[in-house]
Amino acid sequence: MKVFFCIGESLEEREANKQNEVVKAELEGSVFNLTEEEFKNIIIAYEPIWAIGTGKTATSEQAEEIHAYIRSIIEEKYGKEIADSTSILYGGSCKASNAPELFAKPNIDGGLIGGASLKAADFKGIIDAWK
């Protein structure tokens, strides 16, 4: 079974530039207690709390920066092979208008789509961006 594990910071934590320490603590307090073999079943979804259902989204640069950081701490814990093979999805108000820019980033492996999946045309735009 694959597990989607969502992590992310509040607006106050983002504004205080504490997003890295927040996501690291979330991982260390949970899935980093798994063995390497168990961790291979984890899919990480970076979902900043401040962007859920608000229409706000991280810029593609902000998202890439935190995704790269997440991958680096996975590498510290489990090694490069597991870090490179771990899917890290962006889940903070991904929509057809921002999906192409987000999905072009090297550390963003896809999206965890919420409300935009409820409208076929919007969801198709996201799917097309992935192609």
C-alpha cells in the first residue's frame, strides 16, 4: 500500500521563514521512524496550510525550493537512491493556470489535486500540463 503523507507550514510559519524547520520536524516526528523498505511506500505531498482552499499558491520558485529541501533531508536520512525515487507532489492550490510552471521544476514530481479536480475542464488543464 502507498501512503500519501502531507506536510506543510502555516502562513505565520512561512512569514517567519520557518517552513524548512516545520517540514523537517513533521518528517522526523513521523515517517522518518520507518525503515528504508517501509519508507519506499511513502509519497510526500507538500501542501502549505496557507494555500489549502484559499486560492493562494506558492510561487513555482518557493515550491521548488521547499521540494528540493525535502528531497535533501530524505537523502540525509535514507540516501540518494531513495531520495531520488521518492515522489514529492505539490498540493497547495494547483490549478491549470499554474500547473505548467510548477510541473517544470525538477523536484516537483506532480500534484495532489483538490478542488480543481471537481471541474472537468480545470482538471484536464492540469493533466495537459503534466504531459
